Amino acid sequence: MALADFAVSLLTFVAIYGLFALGLNLKFGFTGLIDFGHVAYFMIGGYVTAVLTMPAQVTGYDGLGGYALPELLAVVPGGDVLGWLLGVAGGMVAAALVSLLVGVPTLRLREDYLAITALGIATILNEVVRNETWLFNGPFGIRTVHQPASAAFPLGLGSFILNLVVFGGLSVLVIAYAGYRVGSYVKDVDTTGAALGLASVLVLGGSIGALTQGGPLLFVGVGLAVAGVAVLREAVRRSIEPERTLALVVALAAAAWYFLQPLLAASNPTVTLQTNVMFLFDPVAGPNGGLDYDRFFMLLSLAFLAGGYWWCQRTINSPYGRVLRAVRDDEDVPRALGKETFRYKIQALLFGSALAGAAGSLYTIHLGFISPDQFGAMITFFAFASVIIGGTANNAGVVLGTAVFWAINSGTQFLNDYFPSEYAVKLAAARLIFIGVLLIVILYYRPEGILGEQDYDIRLPGDEPAPSRDDTAAAPGGDADD
Amino acid sequence: MTDDPILSVSGLEKTFGGITALDGVDLTVDQGITGLIGPNGAGKTTFFNCITGYLAPDGGTVEFQGDDVTGNRTPSIVREGLVRTFQIPRELENMTVRENLLLAPGGQSGEKLGRAWLRGGQFAEDERRSRREAAEMAAFFELDHLLDEPAGSLSGGQRKLLELARVLLTEPEMVLLDEPLAGVNPTLERKILERIHELESQGQTFLFVEHDIELIMEHCDHVVVMHQGQKLTEGPPSAVRSDQRVIDAYLGEEI
Ligand SMILES: Nc1ncnc2c1ncn2[C@@H]1O[C@H](COP(=O)(O)OP(=O)(O)OP(=O)(O)O)[C@@H](O)[C@H]1O
Ligand SMILES: [Mg+2]
């Protein structure tokens, strides 16, 4: 498997779980609702979308539906996609409705009771789905999940050259843009720190390259990695702004791994490098190459994530979001100022659950299969870990935290290749221990998470050109528009 | 000024386990500035809690501007125009002073979820109005240089001011002030009292808990004395001051 395929799969998961964590952040980060049952809405979204979109009378399925919305609407052009979107909307609405049923009685409880009750209800819902075969086929789950627009893939644009230019070019643009963003973030790092950072990255990259060849080089690689970490520490210590150096180091290490490693390791370096660089272009998909479904689905998931992010930001950067934060900090205060705090809590719960529902829909499609086993309480706690790592009450931080969490969780699976197979289970446990330790370290040294709480800014139309226009009427010194 | 009382409370009761905090309080408050005094533990704060919906009274009725609001929920009582300050200021410490103030104005359309998503309508206009009012209020309370600081960084006295500023921004009909001036410096104290008189002359009503008896004498039209969960007496400041029961229960030897 080329690294590009791994990166595509990782990004798809990050997008899906990022959307899920954004929903949790809305409840927990901004409103202070500790919902330990968040996974229930992920599950409901997944099942409801699956049932609404899959064909009717499938053999081996004894549950409700399917209602085949995409097929029903396929009579109009684009109707199948519309049908699928309706299915997702149905999943979101169902998740929100169930959260309403949960929220009305529990939101009046004290917050720690809410946490426990929500955990219990999520477990009960999972057991119901597992045991009631008439509902969603019980433990056997659904294997006939509808994949939107799958017939159009692999998507080719005619000639091989055209495919190469469009999809390959798009990939290069994305990589260049990412590099530009990192560069402009890191720009004014202290030069010594940057140089040391670069050196450490080369060492790290080299060692990882060596690692991936396995065998006796493993020990050389480990030694180099230790040296690299030492140099990295020094770089961070010397830098004026450790965060930026760290970002540079991480970005360059990722780049070295992604671009240098194939040259060192693979049997066919140029092909692997091409796949990694032009990650959207698959030369063997279809007769003339093109965009395969996994890539398309990654883009679709990222689009959902971007939409969810935008939507959360708009919600938070508003007087509405201000009240949510007030409810989180001390509910009595907004009450004393006439706000119906209960309504705010219910709405945050509904909205957060709907986002979890959308994430569940995407998750189901990505796996192509859904069963109750996929929705254990762990999923909720992974999302809590992502939120806490990235920054509670920070939408960008939550996405970053999800990326860090899943990069660690999935990236370390490569380590399996270097150990005898009987260690696989132990490695999986070690991974969880590592994430647990990371969480403790973050809670201890940086309890606000990597990015900390976000800044808030309610933009009003016409604000930028004349920031103090309204101030003429205001008292001196009072800067009413910021 | 109207002849009907703004607030009229009768037979208000509240017990906490074995402690009877309010033991049948009857009280009417007319437009103006009324002082509420009494020893520690007399039930003044509990009285405020019961009429503003923070605690459900065990008995009795509360009428505000002629409406029975007994047992109503706090937000609806506040929207009718009856607000209170907390004896121990409750700032939203993670939020800035400005944000604390911006929470107060009523009827902000941007506080509705649909409006927050769609913007448009009164959204921008309302937010501008709130920002202007908040800035003015901050300037009056000499908090304007702190607008972008987290409220958690304010001093004890500044917190009292923020609390008062926030409550006044809700444009209330009647304000219950629970020791609003404790720990406030003398110049600002005078300024605040002037503001209270000004608002009073515009028709607002204040019920004012304060342990500084001179201040009560000077600024209140009417004084109510509470003791052990009951109203001990009430009347004009001078009469209350010379009342022997008040001297015994609260003031001690007349100075
Ligand atoms: N939440 C509560 N739980 C139990 N007892 C309470 C509670 N609130 C008040 N009390 C009791 O009720 C009585 C009246 O208290 P309250 O706070 O109303 O007094 P106060 O007149 O405001 O006194 P101070 O002048 O010291 O502020 C006290 O004996 C107090 O211990
Ligand atoms: Mg008190």
C-alpha cells in the first residue's frame, strides 16, 4: 500500500471523526454539557441513513426498510445524489430527535448526572439495536450500504493526459498550498531553531526511512531517532517561539516521511513517489486513469467537515454563542439576565447530535457495513480525547486534535510490521496506553489543549471600513466595535 | 409614580431543613429607593432568592406590577423587569468584561439560533446597539479600560461594579441590590448612588440591602427591617432608627 492510500484513508477518518468531535465540542466545549453518550447519535445517523438509502428487500436483512431514496429519485437527473443527501438529512434529524428525548429529562439534572445518564442511555440504545432484529437486523448489521454516486467511479476525464493534468495538478496544488500555509505560519522562527529543526527532521526522516526497510537497520534507525528527538528538543528549547518550531519540525518530518521514504524504501521508488505526490490521480483506475472512489469519498468527507466547521463557527461567533459560553461558565448568570438557558442547552444538544449523525452517515458509507459493535462507548471517549488534545472550545483545535489522535492511532499501526505477529494485540494496547499518557501530559502541561480556547469575533456587515463609526455616540474610551 | 405597589409580597415562607429562613414575610415596595436592613442571617438574601425564582418559596405569594409571579422561573421574572444582583458577585471569569456586559441587554435577535445562522434582519443593528450600551455603561462604572480583559482578572470591587452594570443594562423596572457597595471606593460609591437616584427619578425602583446604616439613612425613602425571617418594622429612616426593637436587634447602642 502506498503511503498516499494510507493518507487518504487517514484523512477520511479524520474528516468523519472531526465532524463527530465538532458536535461534541459544541455540547461540551462551548455549552458545558458532558455528553458521554455522544456515540449514540453517531450510531443513529449511520443506521437511519443506511436504511433510508439502501434498496428494499435485501436477502439476509430482516430490519426496517430499505427505503431506497436514491433509486426513487433517480428519475430526475442528479436525483440519486439528492436521495442520498435526504438520507443523510434523515440521519441527522433522527439523531437530533433522539437527543431531544434524552435531553428533556436529563438536562435538568446536575452536569455530572447528565454525564452518567447519557452514558447509560447510549449503552441501552446500543443494546436495543443489537437485540431487536426487526429494527436494524440486530447483531448482523447491514452489509448493503448505499454508496452515493458510486456508479460514476472511477471518474475519468477522457484522455490519460487530461486526467493526469487535472487530478495530478490538483494534488500538487493542494500540497503546495499546505506547504505555503505551514511556511507562512513558521516564517519568523529564530534561525538557529529552524536550522536545528531541519537537521533533526533529516535525521528523523532518515531514520524512519531506515526503519521502513526493517531488518538490522532497525537498530540504526532507533538510534538515529533517539538522536533526532534530542536535537529536536534542543531546537524547541532554543527557539523564540517553540510552537512554531515544533510545527515546522512536525510538518517537515511528515514531508520527509511522505516524500523521502518512498525513495529509500519501496521496490519501485518513482512509481510510489508519483502516487504520493499526485495522490488524487490513480493511473490504473479505469482505462485512462482517473479519480477513484476512495479519493472522491475523502473529498466528500472533507467537504462535510468544512461545512460543519463553518456552521459551528457561525453559531459560536454570534450573540447566541455568547450565551452558550455563559451557560457553560455559570448558568445562573445568564438566567439572572433573562436568558432561557434550558432552551440553549437543548438546542446545543440537538445541533451537536445532528453533527454526530452526519458523521455517522459518512462513517457507514466509508466502511460499507454497519453493526452495533462499531459503536461502543470508546468512540465517545476517543472524541473527548481529540477535543482535549486539540483544545476544548476551539473548533480548529478540535479538528487538529482529531488529526493528532488518529495519526497516532493509525500511524503506529505501521509498527506492527516490525514486530512478530503475536505482538499485534499487545501493540494495540500499547497504543492506547501511549494515547492515555499523551492525554495526561497535555492535561498537566497544557490543560487548555494544543490551541487553547479560540478567539471570538462577531463580524457585523460594514464593520471593517469604519471600525469606530458607531463610537461617536458612545462614551469616550468605549470601543464598541472590535 | 403610581399608587399601586410595584412589589407586594405576603406570607412568604422558606425553610432549609430545620432553619426557618423566612417566616411569613409581608412587604410592599413602592416606587423609589427602599432600604432593607437586618442582622446577618436575617433572611435578606433568601428573600431575594425567593422572589426572583432562584428558590421556590414554601408558602406565600409574590406580586410584581400586579402580576402573580410566585414560583415563576427566573428568566421570565427578569424579562418582566425584576432583577437582582448577587451578594457575592458572579462574573463569567473566562469571558471578557465586554462579553459579560453584552449578555445583559434584552431582546437581542442574534441570541436566537436561527438568527445567528442566517444573520440579516435586526442582527447587526441589535448587536451594535448592545455594544454601544455596554461601552457607555462600562465608561460610567470606570471599567472601560478593562473591556477586553477577562472578568476573572478584575478586583473584588470591580466585580461588584460589573455586576451592577450588567444588571442595569437589562433596563429593569425594579432592581434588588444585595450589598452592591461593599468594597467599592468612596468616590465611585457616590457616583453609583447618584446614578441610582437618577434612575429612580426616571421611575425605576430599588430595594437595597446594606449594612452601612448612615448610607441607608441618607439615600432611602423608606426602610424595612428584617429579623429572624420576619419583618420587624418599617417606616421612614428616622423613625426606624430610633425604634427600640431595631436598636436591640440590629443597631446596638444609638450613636
Ligand atoms: N441554601 C441554603 N441552605 C441552607 N440554609 C440556608 C441557605 N441559604 C440561607 N440559609 C440560612 O438561612 C438564613 C438566612 O440567610 P440569608 O443568606 O438570607 O441571610 P442574610 O440576611 O442575607 O444575611 P447577610 O447579611 O449575612 O447576608 C441563615 O440562617 C442561613 O444559614
Ligand atoms: Mg445576604
